[in-house]
Amino acid sequence: MTDAPPDRRDEERLTKRSRAPHKIGVCLEFAGGTQLAQDFLDGIRLALDEAVGRGEIDRDVELVVREVQGPMRGTSAPVIRAWRELVHDEDCLAVLGPVVTEANLALCDEVNATGVPTISFCATADWAGPYCYALQNGNYPDEAHVLAGWLAREGCESVAVFRETGLIGEEFGTAFKVAARRCGLRVTVDHEVGLFNTYTPVEPALKTAHLAGTDAVLVLSAYGALAPVQRELARVTAEWDWHPRLAQNMTWVGLTAFGATGDFDADALGEAFEGWVGLDQIHEDNQYFQDVLDRFEARYGRRPFHAYTALGFDHGAVVAEVLAGLRLPSPAGFKAGLERIRVKSACVGAPGTVISFGPHDNRGYKGEYIVLRTVRDGVEQPLGLKWVDLLETEPETRGGEDIGASGSAVAGAGSAYALAGDREPFRIGVLQDWALWAPVEDWYGGLTLAFEEAYETGLIDRPVELVIREVEGPPEGDFAGVRRAWRELVEDEMVLATVGPFITETTRALRDDIERAKVPCLSYCATTGFDGDYTFQLPNGTFADETFLIARHLVERGVRRVGVVREDNPIGDEYYAYFRQHAQRLGLDIASDQLVSPRVDDAGMALALANIRASGADGLAHLGYGLTFYAILHSCHDIIADWDVPRCTITTWVTCSGLDQERGSPVMLNLPAPTDLLEGWVGVDLPHEGNRVWSGFLNRYTKRFGGSPPVCCYPAHLYDMGRALAEGIALARPVSPEGLRHGLEQVRMLPAAMGAPGTVIGFGPYDHRGYKGSDYLVLRTVRNGREGLVEDLL
């Protein structure tokens, strides 16, 4: 006689007990009582309810909403009280909002001190810190560069800037000054427009612009500065027969949001802004957003095609993903969950815009999250331009020393204190901790070229001297030698910053030293663990992102069950953690997980592959470098006749790009790339033949140094680092390590040599992963003996 099975009702009482809901606060001090605010809240609710309905979250989510009047018409005090109530009285895991710049900045220090993650769509770069996250409704510096790029593309040479008084106008104005200089625009008028009852007449400033022959008028506003400028322009342009280009920043959402919801008269707005160009965050071709709107319409009976619906759903989707994988049911656990979100599709922006967070990577939108729109014949519509259409791909002359003035008495000609002439160079350290078997001096050419161009074009006022230390670090060398070399550069040579080290284990081990020394360090290491106030990355891949690319590629190739070979080291651990996360999201089953030594031999790799084959896997992912890559190439080649499955690797492909070029990656790394063994493999790298910044760099590199183009990521990586450092030096106040840190945090929208067309470099406070763009990583392959982009060869 066997025991009777347990009563099913007992099981259900255990497994289906009601659970206390997760509590998420919403502190909304913007557009209270409008349909726009309701669309934002309903977008959040839709995302959360869908996740609960799919079973991804094991309990309901309670939105605890506080709507108050903030600084747009009120003050920050009610906002602060509401946020405190959500955090301290309601015990919310996280808070969405506030969203108005002044309120956010008034609350910023308290958020970071309290330790409750707070996500905002405010656009200021100063909303920053370990607990301040942004799904940004624009970004003042980025908007400034997009607008300057459009004006330059239109052939404008001068611009009159009207910006509102206050924090927003000041941040916008500073950023646009940098952007205008980069694009060669001359600012003829910089007029502050008062707010509300502090208006000052704008007509005299417009007259000054007109008399100066200004060919563009730009309004930088968030509140009330747009209306008086627009009103006066409508009157005087016809009277003066003056027809400048007219542009505004993200205030354009007033047309697409308030107009679409009926909160404002859409027809009147369209008539008022006929011919204007502005910035928004919606795009008709973003199919992900259109699909969300289908579900929104089915549930709520309306289809609000505007940025705040998109922002609402994106906020809700981020919260849902964190709650689905929540490890610690606390604000600290929520923060950890936010930092695991990578390459998540976004409703906001052009097609391909994604959401990614990470340590010191707290601004979520990556890709073309800002869109240019206009009104033509009364119809509001996208302008049809991409970022790549707006960005300069060649170095621009910014000015230069006035040689003629150097002979004047004022310049002190012939004196030891002459104001013109040679200067002591800026000094930048280079710490090369790997690949010393390769011609790394050719890699340094990228840095040299970037700094020479910066000096020759007038971006910086003196040359840059490279102070180089070459020390083999882990895994072959030891960490102590790298640390000694770094200390020598920082303490003895007193460099402004270091470029390198680069190897993951070394950078993570050195991180605390860098933070204590307070000397910026730029690295292309790919780990998310190299994070800090003084650590900056232009990553050669990112473990968290590379794994998404190869997982998605395998799914697109029809793979349903994948076998993984990964190295038994910190790199293998971090790669696998993210690969597993992405595989689960994409519906890719991991049939076998094979952990191998970084020094595995062919026999060991053959055994790992045999185990994967036995598991029934129909695809293969390799997560490793060096010896393990060569071992898996040989072992796969031996069995490919009867097991020819899709197979991918990560940025170990940097050894393979340009293998048919005279100075491709195999030559630039002095490592073999066996073409026959690579046939059919797909890997991750950063060079993209369609990127005009990359091709221009190759041309100028060969002109400067001779020989064939270096078709390899590392010289271009160092070129990108040099350009970022040069921009940072130009913005540093003073030019010191600390000043350079703040200068780097102002570098935005700098066209990158690496990545697909449109990839840019941008930093900010708590935004230290420099490559911005959903396609800064690319997939490459070998097909019929030819190496190139997957989209070109498969």
C-alpha cells in the first residue's frame, strides 16, 4: 500500500497564497490634471499589468501616486515632501519622478543619501549619483549638439540664441556654445528670455540678429520662453523680409503631446509652428512603440502617439524587468536589478533605440533617442534625418594662434614671457598592460593623431606628450608590476590622465587605487565592474551587450537549444551571467554549460564539445579569448562535417577583422587568423566599413604614418580616446586631473570611429560608458574565405 497523494487543495494553499504587492512610488509634479499626465500613468500601468499577466512578476504591483504642483508653477517643497512620503511612509522600493529639472536638483543629494532608486525623465545632466537614474526626455547637451548639427547641415553660418533665464537656460547655453564651436556656427545673439512676469522684450535682440545677417534663430526653453520669441518672430520676419531657419529644443513635445491629447489646440499649434524644426522622442517607424500603442488602445480606447505615453511604458517596463528578477526585496536589490538591464527595446526614439543601465551608467536611453521633427503644410511629421546625417566626420578647424599678433609689443615679442609661441605640453600617460608581442607602437598612432589634430585645429592650445609604460599584466604577468607602472605615471610623472590599463582583471584590481588618486583613467576594458568617479570607458565590447548580440543572432538563425563554452575566470563568469539573462528573455534554452580552463588543450575542448553535442544543442556560443578560441576553432573543424551548427563568439573576433587586409587585425596583433577554421563563425567587433569617421581616420592615419590602413579596432579605439581627452582638456576648468574629470563629463555627441554609422561618444556625471548608440557593436563573419559584416556576407 502506497501513501495517498497530497490533497491538491493543500498544494494550492501553499503555492497560491496571496502576496503583499510590490510598492512603487510615482512622484508627478508635471502637467497635473491633463490627459498627457494620464497617458504617462496609464503607460506605466500597462507595462506592469502585462508583466504580472505573463507571470513574470509573482505578485501585483501597487503604484502609489502623489501628484503635486512643482517648480513649473509652484515650488520644490511640495515635491520633496511627496517624495519623502513615498520613501519613508509608504516604504516604496523605488520612485518614478519627480521630472522637472529644478525639483530634481533640489532633491538630488537627498535621493543619493537615502539610497532609494529614483528614476526621472528630467533632461539635466546634473541629475546624477548612485541612486539617480534617468530615462531622459531629452538631454540638454545632446539636444544642443543635434540642433547645431542640423543648422550646420542646412548651411547656416550664424545663429541667434534665445534661452530662458534659470538653470535650464544656463545648462543649455553652455552646451550649445560647445556644439556651435564644433560645427563652426557663429552665435550673433545670446539673449536670456525671462519667465512668466519677468519677460523682457525680445524684439531688440531679434533686430540685432537681423542686422548681423543671422541665418538661424534657436529657442532653448522648457517653460515659457518660447512663446514671446515665436510671437515676435511671426510679426517681424514678414515685416523685415527676413527668413532665418527656426528651431527649438524638446519643447516640440508641446505639439505632439499637448496637441495630440487635446490639452492644447493642435491645429493652432501646427499653424504657429509651420516651418519650424524641433526635437521630440517619437518616431512613426518604431514598431515596438506602435505595437505598444495597439495594446494601449485595446485596453484604454485611445491611441496617444506622443512621447509621454512612450516614456510611461518604458518606465513601467524597466520596473517590471527589475521586479521579475529581484534578488533582494529592498531598494538596494532594486538598484542591483536596474544595473543588470541591458539592450532592452524602447518605445522612445528611432527604431533600434534601447535601454541599458549599469554601474556608473545611469542614463538609460542608448541610440537615436532624440528625433528631429517639423511642420509642413500644417502636418506635424518627422524630418527624415538620422544622427549620422548631422555629425561632422572630419576634424573641424576651431581657430589657431594668431601668428601675426606674436610680433606685437603686447605679445611680449622676444621676451621670456612671450604670450605666443611654444608651451609646455599637456602630459597623458599610456599604460599598456597586454599584447606586448604585437606592434603596439602602431596602436599609439591613434592617440598621436587625435592629439595632433586637436592642436592643429585649435581645439587645445598646446601639443600633448604621451608618457608610455609597457608592463605585461595578468593573466601572464603580475598585477604588482602594473600597479607600480601606474603609480609612476600618476605620482612621479604627474600626468593629467592615463589611457589604460585595459585587461579586465587588472582594471578591476586597480579601480580603488584610481579612485583614491583622483586621476582619470580611460580604458577599453569591457567589464561593467570598472566603475567609479574617475574611471571612464570606451569599451572594446561590453560583456553585457556582446552576449545579447550573439544570443539574438543564434535565435534568428533558428537555434533553440544552445551549448556554451566559457572560460573559468572573471571574464567567463560575467559573460555567462549576461548570456543566461539574454537567452531567457529571447526564449533560447541553454542545453549545456561547459566550463573550461583558459589554457584548455585540444583534448579538453573536444570533450566539452562532445558534451554539448550529447545535450542535443543546435547552436554553439563561445565566451572566451586567446587559447580557448583557437582550441574551439580546431575542435569544431574536426567535427563540422556532421555537426555544422550556427556558432558564435564574442569580441575575441578582434583578432580576425580585416584578415584579408595587408595590415588587418592578425597583423596588428601579431596573431594568426586561420581563415579555413573561421569559415561560418560569427563574432563581435567594432569596425564598420560604412562608418565615415572610421574610413576618414584610416585615410588620415596612413597619410600621417605611411603604410597600409590599420584595419583593427585598437588604433581606432585609441583615436577615439584621444579625441575624447582632447575635448575634455578643452572643457577642463582648470586643466588638472580634477578639472579634466569634469571636462570629460561634458563631452557629448562626439562622432566615433568605432561602431556603426551614427555611433557617438558621450560622458556625464554617473554616465561613464562612452560609446552611445544601439549599434556600437557589430557582428562580423567569414564566408567563402572573405571576412566582413554579417549583413553583407550572410
